[in-house]
Amino acid sequence: MKEELRLSDELVAELLVAEHLVISTPVYNYNVPASLKAWVDHIVRKGMTLGFDGRGLVKGKKATLLIASGGVYSEGSPIKDRDIATQYLRLILGVIGIDDVSVVAGGGAKAVDLREQTMDGFLDALQPQIDRAAGVAITRKS
């Protein structure tokens, strides 16, 4: 059985030594891809990241979610309630004990695919959010 848990042990070990976890993901049909869900299934481990009492054991860490989606789920959006991916990741991180979570929401990414916007333009619009999430002081010239 231990051999079957080898990958999970490695992924948990990586998580536990990290100071700041960054998860970058697209959104497919309102949620995370199966590969990210598989990672989650490996790192949520009783006795390692989750206490036997249900409390998270991963304390003192920060997480940043970089999420690209075709839809726009920001405040005021008529489809805001469909943002399952962000809710799911916040929930999972909270379950294991990571409550300091920043989100950079790259909504409207389909505009790049449709060539209505360049990738550089799309990323430039997100730069202030990325800087805040990274803790970079933003200074502007007058």
C-alpha cells in the first residue's frame, strides 16, 4: 500500500515545504480540470494535511490562484454564481489550513482566442492584480 502512496507522499512533501503556493489553472465548464482535481486528491491527506479531527494542518502559508476563464465572474456579473472553480479551490485550501488566499481572476480570456484582444493586452490588464497578489508595491510616475 505504501508504494501506491509514493506520488501522494511526494506531492504532500512539496506542499509542506512551500511558503507560498501558486495554482494556475484554466476553467473548464465552470470548474478546474481533472488534472488539478487529481492533485487535490493527492494532497488532502488525513494525518498529513488534514487532522483526524477535520482541522487543517497546513498553517502559516499563503496561496495565490491564477484563474483564466472564458466567462467573467467578477462582482456584478450576471453569472458570478457560476464561479465554481474559485469556490472549490478556496474550500480545499481552507480545509487543509490555508486561509490566506489571493485570487487573480483572468475572466474573459476567450477574447484572446477570438482575437478580439492580444495576449499582451489581456495580461497587461491583469498586471495590477498580479502585483497585489505577489505583494509588489506599485509606484507610478506623476
